[in-house]
Amino acid sequence: MGERTYPLRMIAWEVTRNCNLACIHCRASAASGPHEGELSTEECRRIIDDIVSFSEPTVIVTGGEPLMRPDIFEIIEYGDRKGLRMVIALNGTLLDPLAAQNLKSSGIRRVSLSLDGKDRQSHDSFRGVDGSFDAVIRASRILRETDLPFQINTTVTTLNVGDLKDIYKLTMFLGAVAWHVFLLVPVGRGTGLKGKELSAKEYEDVLHRLHDIERMNELEMKVTCAPHYYRIVKEGGDTPKSAGCLAGKSFMFISHRGTAQPCGYLEADSGDVREDGVKKVWEDSDVFRRLRDLQSYKGKCGGCRYISICGGCRARAFESTGSYLEEEPLCSYKQEE
């Protein structure tokens, strides 16, 4: 048998760090800029050319707030023309009917909006700016009228864990095509939420609750930054729709300055796509190579029967121990001897 290959299936690309919100969980600590050293339009085109030279990933255009970048539609259109599936993550505040139409005509296939609370008070306090809840509601209406599919993303902390069912119902009511649930990794500005993470037991409980919701089969669901969700799915007799932690295995993150990371939350410099190109970084990065070697994982992750469908959150391990190969700190699974 030949050496296993790792196709690049998804890229989260931080095209700018400029943002008009101050979300308390932001991994990038994004704020209004300018931020020095951001990739130019021409450099973005070269990165897209390099991506399509060896892979066909979905590209998640993110930030910051991507609509704060004046050439954003040009970048999207170029990626779409090269055959990439382009999707975008917005906070909703800058979306008007013209911007929505420009997103659609430039080639965006799906938009993500974030709802981290069930109402104005809970969401706006999380997002750090009054009116951000109303902006998401307004943006969802504009996207429906533009016939542009959108999903809702929710980051789970102790602040909103009791409201997940209400947020799910609101997601359905708004007409979203999917609900993607993220379990907090406290990096960037999110370090201020330390102590607001779920405990290992609460984490396990909420994953079981989310599995119950997904089993209702009313809406596409994906649970992210919670790889042991897929162990719970397997234990429940269902087939996992994804592997667990994809960082560095089928997923990479590119920063506004061209720095590669395994994911946006795992702040381990894995190469410079501005200098070396995406293909070389993906194939030769030492960080990515280590993450792909499951035998090198430490603690109970290393000896776990579910390592291939879970793997533990490498970002959470890195944040808590300084090593992305250590065991997932918020896993309560005990393997039978």
C-alpha cells in the first residue's frame, strides 16, 4: 500500500481582520483596522490559482467582516470562475439588498450568519454591539428575498447552553438551510471567556442533546470543535457524517497575511502561503504532518478506540497544554480496559 494521501477539502480564508463588531469569543480579536500586511488583490488571485492547481476545496471566505474589504466581490468572482465552491461568513450588519445580489452574482453558494443568543439581549451582549441581533434577522430576510441559501452558526458557552433549543427553533423559523454548532475554544478575544466553557460532563450532555435534535432530521446540522460528537453518533448506532478534528488533515486556515494554520483556533504557524504557495505548505508543513500521524497523539487520545473518528480537538489541547498532540482536555469518555 502506498502512503496515505490527504486531499485538501476545505479552506477557511481570513481575507481581512477588519471588523465592525467586538464579539467576546472572537478567535482573531478582530477590530476596525487598518491591519498591516493584508494580502493584496493580486496575491489573493495567485493563492486561488495555487489552490486549484492541486485541489478543489470549498473556500469559506471569512474575517473579520469580509464585506469591509473593497475588492471582496472581485476575489469571490475569481475563485468561482476557477471552479471553487465559494461560501462566506458574515455578521449581517453590512448586508443590504445590493450586497446580497453582488454576493450571489459573484458566485457565493451559501452565507453563514451567527446567532449566539435566542433574543436581542443575549445575542447583543455576546456580540458586543447593540443591534447585532436585529442585523442578523434583517440579513436573513434579505438573503431569503435574494434566494441565497444561508446557515446559522452558534458558539456554545455556559452563557447560552440552556437556550440551544430556542436558538434551533429560531434558526428554523428564519428559513436557514443548516445549523452549525461550535463548542467554544477560548483563543484570541475568547480567552476572556475562560471559565465560561462547559465542563467535560456538560460538554458530553450537550452533545447528546444536539444528537437528539439532529436525529429529528428537520435541518442539516453540523457540530464543530467537538470531535467526540462523532463518537456519540457512533455509540448511538448512527453513521458519523464526518470525521472528528479535520485540522491539517482535510482542512486548513489561511490568515489575512497568508499564514497557514491547521484551523482558525489552532494558532500553530504551519507555513506561509504568500511565500511558498498553498500546495507546498499543505504537502510539506511539519505541523500538518504531525497532526496526520495519529500514533503520535498522547494521553488517552493516543490509545482511544475512537481516535480515527474523533481525534480530540487539537486546538483545545494546544490552548490548555501548549501541545497540539496532547489529549483532548474536555473529553469524559472512559475506555474499557
